[in-house]
Amino acid sequence: MSIFHRLFGLLNMDIGIDLGTANTLVYVKDEGIKVRQPSVVAVKKGSNEVVAVGDDAKRMLGRTPDTISAVRPLRDGVIADFEMTEAMLKHFIKEARTRDNGKGTKIIKASKIRVVVAVPSGITEVEKRAVKDSARHAGADEVYLIEEPMAAAIGVGLPIQDASGNMIVDIGGGTTEIAVIALSGVVTKETIRVAGDEMDEALEQWFRNEHKLDIGISTGEAIKKSVGSAMRKKSETISVKGRDLVSGIPKTIEVTSDEVRQALKDPVSMIVEAVKKALERTPPELSADILDRGIIMTGGGSKLKGMDQIIRERTNVPVNIAEDPLLSVVRGTGMVLEDIKKYEAVLI
């Protein structure tokens, strides 16, 4: 970028967004990933005045007074609260445009802001329109959409334009996206609204049923990350704090990682079955390619211990987890922005 453009902000600004149920990541062309924050907004009740966004808002989940509400505006990969999504996008796009010039921070001006947003492959036309409208109201001049598994495939460097088949399994917060990609198109796809959030909810429900302990979603997420697994591992014991549902007072219990694995069994099984279903619907020529190349896993849910192993065992297909699986989708949107003509065919 020239000094002239730096001074007068005459260049277009290209921004890639992985608008996820759990986290939102923002990529700025020529600069890389600028924002990586939870998809949470805290507002004052009644006025809907935004109090906090991202990390600050997530810390408020389950801890707010009656005057403040902390919400996650996306559910199952799509917009559940249009107004809050718009507020969140405005905040993150502003953050992506903020620079420190040595004398403080300033918002970089741009003559045009072009945005590529990754969305679940199974969303409806109404949901697509909601994403586009939210991005435009947040300051974007041009908005393009790309399916998440396609963005993930580009982000991990798969040769999507080749005739050979590649399978991506992207386990996010709200959805699991499974796609077989060849010749810049999705040949077979399977989308289920079971992913990281459902694992957290399964843990919360399991503690309520088995131990009469109310732990909250945030605690469930922390337990999943620390000792959660899809396959039997060396057993370990952890302390879990929550509220006793019988007495109503705080309580600490000891649980084993085997119990946590059992609690996660249903959502894990549903994801495995979705992968098998996608494989069954894949043309034989592409199936042979997948057997040679293996399945590539991306998304935060792929980091659950043993998730790759259980898919490998149930399908007899090699499985590999992408490097930095949380970043695959947003990196894909960035690569599209770097050469938008090359990837024109994959944009919605």
C-alpha cells in the first residue's frame, strides 16, 4: 500500500468473515486475520444498547444482572437475532479497520468495502438474504457468500478445481458440514445442526440427569475441552462445580473422563453417521479418490480428542485433522479475496 493511499484511504478494503455460531473471525486482505472473538453480544435490556461484544460479552454469559442480557445472535450456523448480529458485525468490522499509528488508534477509511462471508451450505434463501443484509448494514458495500466447506477446503490448500474428489468435514459450533468437492463444485454434501454447541448442551443435560447438578453451558464447554473425548482414553478424574438442583446451593463433585465421554456419545454418533451417509452418496470414482487422499477435518469440533479416530474406525477411510482447524474457513475467505477472479465460480 503506497503512502498516498495510507494518507487518503483511497483503496478498497477486502474483508473475509467466518461468521460462526461460537466464534467470528475476520480476515483483512494483505494483513491477515485481524479479529478472532466469540460470537456474543451483551446489551442493556429495554434499550438494546450494546454493552460489550466478543470476549468481554462471553465473560458475562450466565453472570449478568437483570438489567443486562448476554446473547449469542447466531444459532445452528444461521442468524437467530438480526439486530444483534448486525451490531456484532459492525463492531468486528470496525475493529478490523482500526490501526495504531503510534499516536493512538484510528479507523482506516476506504472508498469501498467488499466482504466475503462463509455460511453453512444448508441455509435457505431467506437466511442468505439475512446474512447479506446484516453485512451491508454493518458497512459493507459488496457482499459475497461462500459455503463453509468450500472455504475450508480452499483454506487448507486442497486442489478444489481438479477433477479428483476431496472430502471436508467441518465441525463448527452450530453445524457439521460435510462435502465432497471436485471441479470447483460440491458434488455431495450433508449438513446437520449438531456440533460443538450440542456437545456442550449434552454435557449440561447429563450432569442434570445423572448428578442433579446445574453447570451451565460455559462450564460444559470447559469440561469438553479439558477431558472430553470421542474414544476411550486413559481415565482421569476432574472436579466440577455447579449448583445442586435439590438443595439449591453450590456443590463440587468428582467425575471421570469416561463419564464425560459417555455424555458426549449421542452428538458424536450423529456426526459419524452423517459422514457415513455422505460417503454412501458419493459417486464411486470420487470415493476412490477419497480413499487415497483421506478425509480432512476442520473446525473447532475436530479438536475433540479421538474424533478423527472414531470416524477412521467407523468408515475405514484415512482421516487427517487440518493444521489450525479453527482457522481453515477464514483463511479460505482470505485466499478468495486475494484472487477473487480465480474463485468466482465458488461464490454464491
